[in-house]
Amino acid sequence: MKMQETSVRWQAFASIDCLRHAVCDAIALSAGLAIAQRGRFDLVLAGGNTPRAIYRLLRDMQTDWSKWHVYHGDERCLSPNHEDRNSLMVQQVLLDHVPIPPQQVHHIPAELGPLAGASAYAKTLRNVASFDLVLLGLGEDGHTASLFPGHAVDNSADAVPVFASPKPPSERISLSQNRLSNAEQVIFIVSGAGKQQAVNDWRGGVAIPATLIRPAKGVEVYAYEVSLA
């Protein structure tokens, strides 16, 4: 299946450290511009191991943390203190170490279950016209956030329930493709040779879930250990 591709800017990095620092630099630039222009910075965070190291680096950033507003692209329907929650990872690695006001940290209440949690988070997102920066990962199957291949696209709300996920747990909550696309800047963080087929499909015009994210200014892909030839 083919689809018209949005503008995609691919960048390959020689090491994982170079990639991580480049993402940090992009976050710093986006935050500085947003705070100068609007007095706030709206950031959507990705889960996963590569972002974990990036968030640890962010602790040393020189920024006005009081202007940051933090959101998540997706979440697993588990208890808040479960080790597989994205929110717990972000809290432990970043938020416990920087002075972002707690009321400006917007975790997805996935412990309520996919339907109630998605409804509650959609209400939270009504207060955000568009995001300044969205960080996303790419799965080996081409999924991003909790938008998986073969699942019906749900744009009924900003946050939508996910059932029967091919990756455990089966119940999740994800920002919809339209909400993730409503951003000034979107960066995909892609590392590991296992992502090569997904990258090949994307570059070949195959409609994997990542290609659903189509902001007006296109997306950037920061890649390591995958060939962009």
C-alpha cells in the first residue's frame, strides 16, 4: 500500500551519543523559541530506552523550567507505579530532578482504563492549541506511540483507547494521529538495526503507522544504526 509522503528530513548519526545530544539541542532550541514567543513550552515525550538517556541529559539544560508543560504520546494501562509506565520512567529520570511545576506535568491517567483514561486526557489536551515539539519512536513493525499496523485509525478525539495491542499490555492509550500531527516540530528517534525494515518501508512509501504523523512542516528522523542509503 502506498501513500503520499509528507516532508521527511532524515539525519544519520555516527554514534548513539551524537544522536542523543542532537535531540537535546533540538529540545533546547524549541524550548527557547517557544518561551520567548509565547511564554510556555508544550512538549510531548516518547517512551523507550533511547529517550530515557536523552531525558537524563536534559537535567543539565539551562532553561526556564517554570514555563515547561509536559505531555505523553502514549501510555500503558497499568498502575501508576508499574515499572513499564512511561510516566514513571520520565518522573524518575527527569521530572524528579528539574523544577517543572507539578501542575504542568500531564501524565496520561491510564490506570483508569483505556476508555475513561483516554476521555480524561482528551479533556486535558483541550487547553493546548498545538504542541511546540513532539518526540516519537519507531517500532520494528513501523508503529509509533501506540498506533499499530492493522489497527483502525481512530481520530475521534485527541487521546484514544487502544485495545488488543500486539505488544503487551494489550490495553493502552495513545494520542491520535491528528493530535500528534498538530505540532510545530516532530522528531522521530530511531536507533537499532532492528528498525531497518521499518525505515526501508517508510522511505519506500509504504503506509506504516509512522507515516500517519503529518505536521504542516514535515517531520525529522534522527537515526542511528540504520542505513539511509
